[in-house]
Amino acid sequence: MSGQPKTRPKVPEGKARYYVTKQKAATDTGYVGYETIWEDFQKEVPYETPKRP
């Protein structure tokens, strides 16, 4: 009775510099969540043992 619609409108994909936000499907109770996908902004290098003196 609050005047809210039964379904949420489809929200376009949100794009920022390091992440993308997508809308998830609604659950049985009507909850709509959002998924955040992060891009790697640091390069991971495998560890190498240092040279012995």
C-alpha cells in the first residue's frame, strides 16, 4: 500500500574506471540486488627467491 511498483525497472549497466555494476534478477520476495565486478588494477607477479650474496 506504499505505492511502490511490484517490479523494479531494468537498470542499465553501470561502468566506472575499475568496476562494472550489473543488476541481478529479483528474488521471490521482490529483492533486487546488484553485482559489482572489479577489474584488476595491480599486476600480480609470481614470487622469485632472491639471489644469494
